[in-house]
Amino acid sequence: MSNDQLDQQVVELDNLNEHREIVTFMRRSSPLNTSQRTALEQYGHLILEYPVGDLRQHFEHPERPLTVEIGFGMGRSLVLMAQANPERNFVGIEVHVPGIAQCVYEAGTAGLSNLRVLDADAIQVLREMPDNSINTVQLYFPDPWQKKRHFKRRFVVDERMELIEQKLEMGGTFHAATDWEPYAEWMLDVLDNRSRLENLAGKGNSYPRPEWRPQTKFERRGIEAGHKINDFIFKKIS
Ligand SMILES: C[S@@+](CC[C@H](N)C(=O)[O-])C[C@H]1O[C@@H](n2cnc3c(N)ncnc32)[C@H](O)[C@@H]1O
């Protein structure tokens, strides 16, 4: 899609949303490949249907700490994290259907029982969660929404962070990463000024890239384009 087409689509979306909420994503349609189509049937039990209520109740061990990843893309890094942390439960939320199918395919073939995914706006899902119920929220390489008139679509803004803070457990963390320097500065500005959050790297700093965070598709693209990667980990302190 050209930039002009994208702009036009966003204008249409804005008009459509005149009386509705501003969303942080654009639905893109692309065909599913064979394994993705098969995965939706074969591993359909890994997909939650919206509305889902309390995400913890969908696991065999609901008492285990819950990680929620917002916008996992094709899901490879989420699957690797779930595989590396069998003592935790993971839920991935995405609106891109081929990504959901790919993630389910990889989770299913790996035999994972601690990962579920769903096709929904993460904001709506978070609203349904009880307060203080999520251990970790991950937001890796969110759409940077580079133009000023699209800034309201950025995920990291005060209003959305207030919701995240409400749903995180005390001591739980919000982990974001971006390769877009202006968004990194924006994130730091928003997050460092949230009184319920503590920057684990110290105010004004990004967190050294944790080696336990697998590289994502958009991270790889950013690195290939010569971008610097910034991680931020904030803990809920009140
Ligand atoms: C730039 S991509 C990054 C994908 C992946 N995290 C990566 O690093 O490769 C951002 C993704 O977030 C998804 N997204 C954005 N806002 C979302 C929301 N509110 N709920 C669910 N998914 C969302 C988009 O559909 C898109 O696939």
C-alpha cells in the first residue's frame, strides 16, 4: 500500500470512528498459507473467543503469573518466550489474522499448553480483566504512527497507560521496545512521568536489551535499517 493510500485509509477510519474510540492499529488483510489455514483448525483450542473475561481462567494453572503481549505480529518471539518459561501463562493479542494463524501453528507444533492467542483490540480485552491481575504486559515494536496527526493512535499515551497500571499486579512490569527513536523519546517522556511506575533503568534511561527477549520480525527490520533498539521496563509501585 502506498503512503497516500494509507493516509486515505486512516482518514476514512477517523471519519468512521467519529463517535467511536480511536484505535492503535489498522486491520490488514492478506491470504493465509496452507499451514496457517490448517493451524486454525488443528490448534483452534489455543485461540480464545472474544469476549474472554478473566484471561487467567483459560489455563490449566490459572494461579501462575500471566504475561500479556499486545501486537505480537507473527508471534515467533512470543512462542519462544512461552517455551522458555513453562511456569508462566502467556496470552498474545493481535488483530492480524495471518499472524494469529502463524503463532498458533508454531505453538501447536511445539505442543505448548501455556500460550493462548486472540483476535481482538487489546484495549477491550484489558478492560475486561480484573484489576491487579496481570504480571507482565509486553509491547514490542508497536506501530510508531510517525505523523503528528496520528500520534493519538500511539499505544503509549497516558490514557492507555492508566489502564495498564490498573490491570498490572503490584510489582508487575510493563516492557516496551521500539526501534523508532522519536517514539522511544516519547515513551520515556510519558512513562517517566507516571507516578505509579518506576523506571527499572533509572529515570531518563532505556533498559539494556535483555538477552531473554527473542528478536522480533520488526526488530530485525529496524536493525537492518540501521535503527537503534530501545527497551523500557517499568514496575508498578503503587
Ligand atoms: C509493528 S507491528 C509489530 C509486531 C511484532 N511485535 C514485531 O515486533 O514483529 C505492531 C502490531 O501490533 C498490532 N496491534 C496494534 N495495536 C493493537 C491492539 N490495540 N490490539 C491488538 N494488536 C494491536 C498490529 O496489528 C501489528 O501487527
